[in-house]
Amino acid sequence: MVKKNQNSIVGSGFIAKNFIKYEEFFSQLGVYAYAAGVSNSLCEEKELFIKDKNRLNQFSKTIEEDGTLLYFSTCSIDDPSRNKNFYIQHKLDIENFIKKNFKKFLIIRLSEVVGKSTNTNTLVNFFFDKIKKKEKFDLWADANRSIIDIEDVVKILIDFLSINKKITNQIINIANPKMSTAFHIVKILENITQTKAKYNMISKGEKNWNINTSAINDSLKRCDITFKKDYLENLLKKYFN
């Protein structure tokens, strides 16, 4: 069979760049990773979401018949305080589109991923940017977030695919099962930057939600990844010190 598509990873952003060195690995497994899309979770421009869906639709036509689509979605779908916004509704719409239009797929829902990224729309980058610039921002009093290192995301997914070569048509979460409050994240960044944050504490967010990470438990053991008490602080020091 002639390959329709020589690119196993589509996208040029933060997630795509961190998996690009595994492009050959994906190709050998017949996995096609769609790591493109809207990067700002607060975006409300319908045209961008339509463009993203059209791009995925075009991408579907380049995948080999027996290929598996790997799509990066978001764990925020399970957060009652956020899952009604445009971005998350779009992710859910794309997930349903994939289920209906792809024979073989694996949907990876990610939590808040931290790494070397210039995207100031991500939660931690947003906090860091505002604190450094001494600008005021809204801080959700009841927000709980799962923070994970991009390097751990890569290790977990590569291990998962290596062991489960035939796994398809599933949705799994790759996340830190231990939640952190937005307030706690800001406090750590204050210590790192030695700068007092300026914020309006507002009564928003959802404390009582969690992420089921049971699907990656074996990968966590094999990769020797543990989410200890100091995981978050060490992670933020790693990228923001």
C-alpha cells in the first residue's frame, strides 16, 4: 500500500514540538497525531474553530485505511466550571466527530501541561506573566487544577503506545491525579519570582472534580513517575526559575 501521508504528526505548537522526535515511532505504529488546533482556551472566535474542524477533516483523508488517529483533547471536559465555554465545547464536538468519522482512534485528554512554551494563554504561563509584569488579574477562589510536566506526558504516552500497540477507539486521561488550587499555584510562583501577585479573588471555579487516571497507572510505574507532595513546586521551579 502506498502511504498517503508521510507526516505522522500534524501541528507546529507546543505539544507537536515535544513529540516530533517520535515521528518515526508513530509512523511504525500507523499512528497519525493531530496536534494542531486552537491554542487559547478562552478563544470565542467561531471561525477559528470551524477552520480547525475543517483541517482535521482534510487530515482524515490523508490517513491510511488501517491508520489510527491520535487526537489531543482536554480533561477540562470534566470540570463543571469550565465545560460550557467555546473551547471545551469545541473539543467535545471534535471528539464526537472523530468517533463518527474515524475507524480507529485514540483520544488523549490532557490536563494543564507545563513546559517551555511562549503561549501566555495557558494557566501557569498566564499567572507567571501577570506576576512578573505586576499586573492585576482575576484569581478563581474555588479553582482546582491538575498540573503535569510535558516531559512526563511524553514519557507516559510513548510507554502507553509501546505496550498497547493495538489499542484503539478509546479516550484516556494523561494528568496528575493530585489537584492543586489556583491560589497554591500563584503562591509558588510568588516565591519563585520573589514578587507579590496582584489579583482580585473571585468566587468562581469547582473544587469537587477529579480526573480518572487509572488507564495510565501501569505506565506511571514503568516510567517511575510519582506525583509526590513537592511535584508541583519542583515542576514550576524547573521552568520558571
